[in-house]
Amino acid sequence: MTNNQFIIKLLDKNEDLIKICNYHGIFNNIVDDVLQETYVKLLNFKEINRYVKDDEPNMFIVFKIISNVIHDYRKVEKKYIDEINIWSDDNGEHSQEIDRYLIYLQRKYGYVYSSSEEDNEKYEFIKNELEHISDWFKKRLLELYINDEHTIRSLSKATKINTNVIQKVFREFKLDCVEKYKIKKTDS
């Protein structure tokens, strides 16, 4: 069986796949994204026949693949949640999905895709603050985190610096940026 045949057989079990996503707490539009990512992963498998049982896809393996895709999705979601919460207004109103996507674009490609002037202004402010950090250690740590797309743990592993130290640097930088930005907004 080829990878394409495997996926075609899975398409016949679409309701089961949706139930698997629902079991993990994934609903609505995100289900389509998760299933699409699952199909992409399956297309890249080298020995797909290992995952066939009685000429049908082994649903346990499919369950595990979907679980991994959902785990990856949540890991990315959790990674950017702090940056989103920094800029929420007093009522906490903002579109988290849009903000998450903006932050992803900012990190991945170094530009802002936003219709909001305030989002562009905040991004430029943070970028400017990062350039003007006088402490070499903090500046280098933040640059590694942003440019190499590390998580706090992977940065800790790569640099052999304790995660508590890294979190402290990030927290101080975030709080400093928020304070300076509020002052800047009140002055102008």
C-alpha cells in the first residue's frame, strides 16, 4: 500500500478522526488543521505498510500520530501565550488566534503582518528596546531565543544556563518593555 492509498482509506474514516480530535479537546476549525497536518506527516512516512492491519490503517497508530500533532500544536500555542498576554488591554479583549499568528510571523520572518497600527508600533518598540539593552548577557540570551526559535528548555539545553535564570531575564525584559511602553503612550 502506498502513502496515498493509506490516506484515501483514512478519509473514509473521517468521523473517527474527528472523534479522536474531540477526545483531545480539539473542536471546530482547528480539527481541520490537525487532520491536514496528520495527512502531511503520513505522506512523509517511509514504510507505511508497517502501519497497515488487515488492509486497513491501524487506528492506534493514527491515534498516536494525531496525539503528537495536537501536542505540537499546543506546545507552539503555549510558547507564544506570554507574549500575547502582555499586550492585552485591561479587559483582556483581543483575538488570541490573530495575536498568536502575528507573533509567529514576527518571530519566523522578522516582519509584522497586521492591519493595526498599534500592533506594528508595539513590535517596533520591542525591537528597538532589544537593540538598546546594555547588558550583553541579557541581550544575547533574548537574541538567541528570538532568532533561533528556541523554547526556554531548548535554550537552556543549548547554553547550559538554568531555566530559572532564563525565565527571570525574560520576565524582567517583558515588564520593562510594558512599563516603558505605558510611559511612552502617556507622554504622547
